Amino acid sequence: MSVITDQEKINELLSRGVENIYPKKEFLEEKLKSGEQLTLYTGYDPTAPTLHIGHGITMLKLRQFQELGHKIIMLIGDFTGMIGDPTDKTSARQKLTREEVLENCKNYQAQASAILNFEGKNPVELKYNGQWFDEMPVKDFFELTSHFTVPRLLERDMFQERLKEEKTIYLHEFMYPVMQGYDSVAMDVDGEVGGNDQTFNMLAGRDLMKEIKNKEKFVLTTKLLVDSGGKKMGKTEGNMISLADSPEDMFGKVMSWTDDMIILGFELCTGVPMDEVEKIETEVEKGSNPRDAKLRLAFEVTKTFLGEEAAEKGKEHFATVIQSHDKPEDMPELKPEEYNIISVLVESKFCSSNSDARRAIDGGGVKVNDEKIDSIEVEVKPGDVVQKGKRFFIKIV
């Protein structure tokens, strides 16, 4: 496949959803205009069994490179995933075994296939960083660490916060950017794409490429999908979108986003042309109902990650179940091990834990047969319909 050097497409790649480019935008632009096929990657640590929309944002940027004819590597961090990236963590992650990380990532390629092309003339290559770390001699590891200083690694914000709060920093997580940085060297890439929160780790790889291979590696960081206060989506808020979500859940979760996320959502998670996005922004600023824009956004996001047919399904479900307050006709069923409402909420995965279930009940967000409940002692029975929030229904059998 020949490399495409269309200036309009290059401009879109360099601007849409982009936070920063290192060493500078002009460096990467010249590379893209040269006709040289570049090799670049993004790494994904399998700390959970599904990819999420944050991963999807970086994949959409990788797809732009792939469509221009560049070589893409999807790197699974089966080794670094056992260490655990400390980025944004105020305490150490729970360490995972190799078996756990491999189990987590078994469906990653299938989920990514909705965005990236793993077939054809220019397929995405899937790699695992255990391929080089499992065989790395101790002496080579110590040689690798000699390229970093303790003050440099301590610059990370989360480490500074832990030091202030007198919290522990473990050596294995201290070494994480060193290990991630070596991925670039092992694969001899031209560049790396990642979320802006990964800047420190990606620049560690850029430094190593300079020192070990005397090669200038570009780093492109994408914007993060956050509200105006800088708050990310999360499991606690119930709006974290998994790439394995059902169309109904994905559509509904987008509708739960704050209004100040609408325009950023269009930019990062859809293929809607930016001039059209700007028109939507102008209309909202002039006073049009942001709900209309959000309905369009929910459809486009679901279409991006699950396909147009799924987007239609999500839209129809939202209109009939949420807007008209009807129960879905095709309701999932659950035969619980225990019929206590707390157990049902956890077993149905409506809540992540017993304490999460108690909070949902205390907040008035749980109903049984359309009646709001206020006690954690409620027992359900076969035939009952349990509802959490506006979108989650299950029939007890």
C-alpha cells in the first residue's frame, strides 16, 4: 500500500483531537508529507477484560495513520500490565499475574477490529511486550536503568503527591516508565500515540530512542475526554463506556454525559467533520437545546464503536424506554444465587460492589416493580422487575 500525502488529510490528522506533538508539529508534518512509511504504535495494558472509550480515542487516531498507509502496531502490555502503570494513581495498583493479564486481553483484538483493520494490504500488527522483557538478562535491565535518573522519575505528579502525603512508592511502579520506554527501542518505531496522561511515559521512550538508537521519535498525545472541571468518566459515575457495551448502554451512557462534554465528544469519538462540529457548537452557544446535540452525539459515538445498525438500536431503545419511560420488551433475566436486593444488584452487574449497591439504594436509584425502595433488606422474588436508574432493567426468574 502506497503512502498518501494529501495535505487536507494530514492537517486533519495533526489537529483533530490532538493535545501535543513532540518534538513539534512541523517535524511530524514533514515526515507525513515525505511519502516515507512510518511505523508507530500505542500500548494497551490489559488491566481489565475490555477496552474502553479512552482506548478507542487513540485507536481512531491510529486509524488515520493507517488510512494514510503507515504501519501500525497494537502493543499489548502483557509484561507491563503485571507491573501496573502508576499514572494518576494515589496508591499502588494491585499486581496481576501473567495468566490474569492474558485472560483480560483475549478479546482486545476483536474489540479493536471495529476501528482498526487487522487484514488487507496494510494490516495492524499485534505484538506483546513480554516477547522482549521475558528474555531480558538482568545485566541488560541494569544497563537500561542507567539511562534514567531518580530525580527525573520523581518528577511525576502522582509521585510528588504521594511523597507529600507520606504514601509508599514501590520500586516496581517507579520502574514503569523505564519499561514502557524500552518498548519503542525493542520495536524500533518512528512514533507513538497515546492519551495526554501518558506523556511522561511516552517521552521516556523518546529519550531512550535518542540515546540508544540515535533516532528522533515523534510522540502525539490526544486530548482526554473530560468535563469542564477536568473530571474523567469513571465506574463510580456509571458513565465509563466499554467497547464491549451493548448499543443500549453505550447510547444511554453518552446521554448521561454533562453538556460541556458534547463538542469534545464529537471531536474525539466521532467522524463528524469538524466544520459541522463547529456549527453544532455555535448553535448550542446561541441557545439551542443541547439535548438535541447530545442525541446526535450518542448516535455517532455508538456508530463509531459498534456500527450504524447498533446505533439505530440504541436510539430506538432510548426513545422508547428512557424518553417515554416504558420498560423494554426484551428484558434480560437473572436467576440469582440470593434474592436479597444487594446481591441481585451486584450479581446483575448493575453495581460493582455491595457498598456501591447500598449507595444506589440510599440515593433513591433502585426500584422493584416501579416502586422505589429505601431498605437494603428487601427480598425480591421470581417475576419481579428490578430497575437501577433510568436505563438498567432485569427480570428475576
